[in-house]
Amino acid sequence: MHILFDEAGKFLTGRLLSEAESSLQVELDSGKRVKVKAANALLRFEKPSPAELMKEATALAEAMELELAYEFAPDDEFGFADLAREYFSAQAGTAQQAAALLTLQNAPHYFRRAGKGRFKKAPPEIVAQALAAIEKKKELQARIEAWAAELVAGQCPEPVRQQLYRILFKPDKNGPEYKAVVEAARQSHTAPLVLLQKAGAITSAYQFHWQRFLFEHFPKGTGFAALSAPPVADELPLAPVQAFSIDDSATTEIDDALSVQGLGSGTVTLGIHIAAPGLAIAPGSALDEIARQRLSTVYMPGHKITMLPDAVVEAYTLQAGRDCPAVSLYVEIDEATLAVGASRTALERVPIAHNLRHDRLDAIVTEAWLGGEANAAAPAELAGLQPALVFLHRFAREHKAQREVARGKPETFTRPDYTFKLEGVQGDEPAGDERVLIGTRSRGAPLDLMVAEAMILANKTWGLWLAECGVPGIYRSQASLLPGIKVRMGTKALPHAGIGVKAYAWSTSPLRRYVDLVNQWQIVACARHGKTAALAAPFKPKDANLFAVVSAFDAAHAAYNGFQGGMERYWTLQYLRQNGITELTATLIKDGLVRADTLPLVLPVLGAEGLMRGAHLRVKLGAIDDISLEVNGTVVERLDQPVEDAAALESEAEEDEEEPLGAPVALAIDLDEPAAADTPGDTPQNG
């Protein structure tokens, strides 16, 4: 005796060995013996053999017409044998009964299970809906197959092109576009990104990087709603100074300016004047919401995405020739010893006399010029500023030296900052094929040093003042300079070992960094309310909103910096190609990794085994991959002995560890997943 039984929704057959009241002992064709519940035994038969029965039943089931079976089936609940007698004949045999069972089991859109071997017809309207869904699924599958065939043939269907970045990075894995790419990649045994490049979906490496970034961080675009800049409501006094800013020519968000008073009197007052959007933009306002969503201006060669609309920036930027609302920090400095004395904060209008530009003046404002050496190229505006600039440079050097004592070792900058200029940009954004010029600006150049030390002084002073007033702020801190100790953001005034200060609150760039705008609101509260500022400040101690800003800004700042680094690397690779550079000199910074001497480029090399860090090498460049931003090199010549400047190498070691070597493209496509259409019961959704 043989039986056909239901085992967790699967039909199995075997030889009946023994039978108890509620269970059966059955031997499968494989020889395995199993215990079967009596209720799961659906059909008993002598002939044919179990294997022959299933083979014959399967063939009969495939030939059965579902529409006819549905019509013949009883309206009430019925068993599979009942359908066999209605469909085949009143004397339906074992194979025909098994065929009816298989048919009923495999057509849930026509028949619903009502128990073991028992079924009930689905209502006609449900059947109609199910059939329509099945037909749609067939059509969708046909579309997927057609698109996959086009991709394999080197052509990109328009729906796939339109969904490109979603498919690659945030796919709807039930979407037909995604499935087509997966299917084509499997058929062609090609990586998805390579497949899409060959099919013409990616025609510009620059646009690939740019659109990928926008898809991830600006899915609704980079435009702004039509919002005007609110005026400053306060009647601000006019500061008795003539301030000047120092920025690059491309800078439109002029956040900071400086003034110097009292030269020759023994006590000099240094004014650090910060643009004051916080006096007009209210927390929770529409402009605040925009700034909080963006969190920072995004920079890249030839373009930027501002945190605030251009018209708003224009209203508050420290433009020469205007009296601009500002939050000013005045610090008294002993003219002889350069010791820092008392400080005060003022909310005022500051006359901006000059907008000085690094790129035009760095070659003029040198230590020699500051020491009294004439320079015929110096513009007239510099003559009146020379005494102030001389004092600022003296103070900056002293302030930096004091910080270095606090940090325990000197800051050593042996590498320049690189600048990028694109020629021939048409429209608002680069196309990616413009000619790129790469220049340098030495770290620690006089103008750069003046601004940097003044901003550090302001961020340190205001950070400590917020803490004294009991007003929370957003701080950057670093517990020590030990390896692996990173800079962190938080709401407590903690030391920053890397800078060498007791507290450091970003406060000097409120037009381009949201944390600076938040800190400005808190500083304004301190300026207005003094010791009771904690009651009036927008953000209170342990404010969940403040923690949320810290977390969001940290993530955005890292992402934006990563993108900027990637775009600078893209243009560096274009510079190599445009200038036919196939070899360059470089310095070994760790095993198998070198830094180019005259370009912002780090790359892996072969042939540097056994060489010491600091070795100077000539490197032959390999092929450039504009999508991954990778380029490799091979050492062709050793140029000199290892560099022995241990202090410089140590200070740059941690920076080297984080140097980007390319932009690995992490796709969200999984070719090992089973196709969704292969999953029983799955209905694809159009993505």
C-alpha cells in the first residue's frame, strides 16, 4: 500500500509500513522513514508506484484547463477527488485524483484551501482580479526581459536611464528597471556599473559623481523657495572702526572682518567682526528650516551649493562700502608683549572699508613687505592698512606660539593648500570637461595666518563665555593628540588638544555653517542678557534639538567634505590627462602609498617595497578611472635618501591615514539575491 500525503504544503508519496490510530509510518523512495499524521494522508493506492504516480499526475495536471476546472468544481466546499470525478469522469483513477489535487494546490487565485485536501472556489470577482494581476505580471516580466536584452546589446532603455541613481544606490528591488539591470548583469556576466557604462547610461563621469551626490543629499534639487531676507529689527549702534575682510576672490559669503585700533598707545584693540544673520533670522523660521536642512555650504571646484539663498547672503555678507550688522568681539592686547587682556562682545553696525583677496595679495603681503620692504605691485589700499597688518601678523605669530605650547608640540605645515580654477565654465555649473588650473597657497602665509589666529581667538573666547553664562553651545573638542583620538562635536566646553585651546565653539561662519548660526543665536543672548542669558537663549541646557543639530551636522559635514575631496581628485586626474602627465615625483608616506610633490594626489604604487617613509621617488602613472577616481603608479626611480624631518612626518601621519585614494562606488545591487519574480506569490511593483 502506498500513500500520498501533505508535508508542510508539499505533496510526498511513499510506501505505508505501519499504521496507528493517529499516525502512519511511511518509507519514502529515498529509503528514509518518516512519521506522518493520519490527517495528512490524502490518497491511498496500490498502483502505480509512487514515482510513476507523481510523474503521470504532473503531466495530467499540466494539461488541465483551469477555467474549465473552475466551472466544473462544486460551488460548496469540495475535495480533490470530487473535482477529479467532475472534470475527468465518475470513475476518475488515482493519477487523475492526484492531478486534480496538484491543480487545485497550484491555483490559489481560483481555489482557496479549506483544509487538508479540501477547497472552495474563489468568488468570480477575485478570480478576475487575480487573472488581471497575473497578466500584468507577465507583461512586466516581458518588459524586464526586453530591457535586459537591450542592456546586454549595449543600449540603455530610457526608463532605466531615468532611474539610474535609484537603481544603483536606493533601489526598489521589485522595480522592473532594477530587475532588468540585475538580469542583464547576470546574462552578460558583467558588473552592473560596467554594464551601464557600456550601454550608455553613464556618459559623463563628472555628471555621475555630481548627480549621485545630489540624489543622496539634495533629492529635491538645490534651488530655494522664494524667501526674502528679513531686516535686523534692532537699532544697532555704528562701530567707530574701519574693518576689512580677507578672503579668496570667489568668496561671496563674507562672514568675518577685522579692525585694529589704538596702535602706538600701548594697548591695541583687535576687533573681530562676524556677519550677523542671527540678528534677523529667527529660530524656527522658514530660513532657519532651510539652513537646518542643508547645514552647510557645499564646496567643489568651479561651483558651490550655498546654505542660504543668494539674496539672503547678499543682505548679511560683510560687503565693502556698507555698514553691516555684526556680532563683534573686541579684545585688548598689550602692544609690547602681545598678551591678551579683557574682551567684550557688541551687537552693532560695522563699516566695512575693504574686501581683501588672498589670491591677489598673498604674493604682496609677505614677511618682507610686513618688515618694511617696498613692493611696487602693492595696491594703494594696502598702504593705509600696513600698520594694522604688521600688528596682526605679530599677534598671530605670538598667539600661534602660545597655542603650540598648550598643545605640547608645534604645528608643522609642510604642504600647501591647493586651489582649483576651471576655465570656460558655461552656465551655473561645470560640465566636467573644462580646463583646470591647479595653484597653491602656502599654509601659514601671512594673510592666512592673521585670519586663522583671529578666528581661533574668537571661537575660543566665545566658547568659554557661553560656558561662563551657563548657555549651551556646539563645541569641537579633542581629548589628546594620541593616535586614534579624533575631534568630536558636542555641547560641552571641553579642551581641543589639536588646536591647543580650553574650548572651541565654531562661531565665525554663520552664513555658511549652521552650527555657527546656532552658536551666534546663543552668543547674541549672552550679549543681550548677560547672566540671565540661559533663560532667554533659544537652546537650553540638554536641549534635544541641540543634540539633533550636532548629530545631523556631523554627518552632513563628513559627507560634504568627502564629496569636495572626491571632486578635487576628479579635477586633479583631469589635470594629469589635459597636460599629458605620465610621470611625477612623489614622497612615500607609508607602505605602497605616495603623495605627489606638486599636486593634491595620493596614489598606490608598486615597487616601493623596503623603502622608508619619506623616500623621494619618480613614479610612472597607470590608467585613470574617472568613475572610481583611481590611478595607480609604478616606481621607476629612487631620487634621494629618506626625509629625516620626523616632526613633519609625525604631524601629517594621521592626515595621511584618511587621504582618499579614490571614490569606491558602493552599489545597492545584489546579483546573488533571487530575482523577485522567481519568488512564489510575489507581484512586481512598477518602480
